[in-house]
Amino acid sequence: MHDRRAADHADVQRRTLRLLMLAVVPAGIGVTGSFSSAALLGEDLTGAAALGTLAASCVTIGGALSTVPLAQRMARTGRRAGLVRGWSIGAAGSALAAVAAITGLYPLLLLGSLGVGVGQASGLAARFAAADLADDAGRARAIGLLVWASSLGAVLGPTVGLGAVGQAAEAAGLPALAGPNLLSAVVFVGAAGLVHRWLRPDPLEVLGALRPAAPTTGALQALKERISEAAGPVRAIAANPAARLAAGGMVVGQAVMTGVMTATPLHMRSGAHELQVVGFVISVHIIGMYVFAPVVGWAVDRIGPRAVLALGGVALFVGGEMASHTRAEDSMGVFVGLFLIGIGWSCGLVAGSTMLTAAFPPLERVGVQGAADLLMSGSGALASLSAGVIYQLSSYADLSHLAGLLALTITAAALVSIATSARRRQAV
């Protein structure tokens, strides 16, 4: 009976992974298409670089605010319902951002970017759905494959959105920066439709990890229960050394990546680079983030997640320093630096997600995963907001340098953890 159940789980896992790999392609286009245009559109509408980076920051803020509610919904109703809701809100947000570009109403851009952030949070949650039914040996590989599949869309978003689609929008009499957001709205709908139709059975149903629906209560009591429900997983992460390191790797990687990437379009445009070149740089960065994720997953299985986290911190540091020493008129250092930052982020995400999932039993995982994504997205939102201030008051060079130094903290923490584990083994 146990063997038959394991075989059934393996079959559902294969079908779930294939479906999710297909769905995250349009979802990736949706997120990066809107995100890559947000800072530029915000600056165009207001004339202020800080307000431009605020618009981009709202994507990460929207992601941070929605991670826990999405996780709570998934814990009760399944992965399918959560992903469909998140990507549908992403579609609505992208449409609002397109309306902002057409009407010139900056507040609509902020609201739209918040909605796109919800779509981004759904894409992050999809990696955990890909690992729900995976065994211990295949968990890192499943996460790596899902992150890799995201690259197919994520790379296309900036290149196509700021390039061909932006030109098509202009030809139709619309602002060029309306194009990426209209594209994003359409592809988010496509991702939601795929999951709604084909993600059956739901992996959490197969795993038997769905929670019963909460009894109906008053609005204030329901809010208190939601806050308490969100605080429990955060405390669980804080009490677990492996989970602390895992979440720390994800948080630092997200902060470094988001902070530098938010200001890069403004830095490059100040050097008179065309929109297509800016889009290409962001696409190269996203290639680093996603394309090599299966290799990162393989490395996690071979040398362990702590070693991969340490290497990821080094890649983030070197990438930040390369970007820091590149003038606005030049581009090669930004190309290479952003690529390395993408690699470092991938190391933190895949290794951290694998460690986090392994640290808790199935019934606790969804809540803990949502809490970790909240911390990660929150760090990205804070980094994005800080990036605008540092860029405005100081320089892109200082921003990238500070981000690189921050990355070394996760390398140090991972090395300490490796040394501590080695001493414990020797003591035994």
C-alpha cells in the first residue's frame, strides 16, 4: 500500500511540475514586463527619479503584503485557488498601470504596481507547489526546474515589453510604456487560466495538508486570528537554526537584487542608453536569476545548501562591486554585474527554499513558506525604497557598493553554520 501511494504521489508530482513549468512562463512575462517599465514610467509621469523608484518599489511592496494572505488561502483551499487569485490580481494591476501610462495619472501606477506585486508573490509560491509532493532527494531539483522555467518568460518580459511591444504601442498612438503593461495583463490571465483548468488534483489535497475552514467570526476577531496565524510561522523560523539561515539567504539575496535592479534603469538612462538596451540588461540579469537554477539545484544536492548559500553571497558581492564601478555612459560592467547578482539570488532562493521545506513537517510547511516569502518580499520592498533614496541623495555606485557588502553577511553566516556542523559531527 505504501509503495502504491508513493507511486501515485510521484505521478501527480510529475504532472504538477509540468503544468507549473508551463504556467510560470506567461506569469514571468507579466511580472518583469511591468516591473522593468515601472521606474521609467514613474519618472516620466512625475519628473522625479525617487517617485520612479517608488513605483517600482510598489511591486515588491505588493508582493510583501500578499505573501501571507496567499499562503493562508492556499493552506485552506489549495495551491490552485491561491495561484489563480494572485495572477488575476496581477492582471488587474498591469491593466491599471497601462491606464496610468495613457492618462498620466501617477496614483494609478502605484495601485497597479501593487497588484503586479501580488502576481509576483504567486509566482514565488509556485516553487513550493512544485516541491509539495517531491521526495527529499528530488526537492531541490523540482524547485530549480520551476525557477528555470520562470526564466523563459521573465527574460522575455523586459526585452519584448520595452522593445517590440513598446514600439507597437507607439504605432497604435499609445505611450510606449503602456505596451509592457498591456502585455502583462494578457499573459497573467493566461497563467491563471492554465492553472484553473489543469492543476487537478491539487498537490496539497493529495498530500492531505489542507487545513479545515475557520469558523465564521466577526471582522475584528478574524483579523486578530489572521495576525496570530501569521506570527506563528515567523516564530517557528526564528526558533529553527536551519530555517533562520535559509530565510536569511533568501532575504539578503532579495534585498541585494531588488535594490540594485530598481535603480539600474535610471542609472543607464542617465547615460543616454536607449530603452531597448535597458531592457536587454534587465533580461541578462534575469537570465542569471533563473536560467541556471537547475544547476544550482544540482549543486544543492551535491555539496549541500549551506555551501551554495556561501557561494551565492560571493556572487552577489562581486556583481555589486562590478556595477558600482561602471559609469552611466558604459554598460559592460552593469551587464556582467547584474548577471552575477542574478546568479547569487538564484543560489539564495533555491538553497534557502530547499532548506526551509526540509526543516518542517508537511502540515507546517505552507505557513512557514508564506512567512519566509513575507520576510523576503519585505526585504525587497525596503531595499527598493532605500535604493531610490540612496540613488537620489548619493549615487548608483554607492548603492551597488553597499548592496555588495550586505551580501557578504550571508556568506559569513553560511560558513559559520558549516563550521558548527563539522564540529558537532567530530564531537559525536
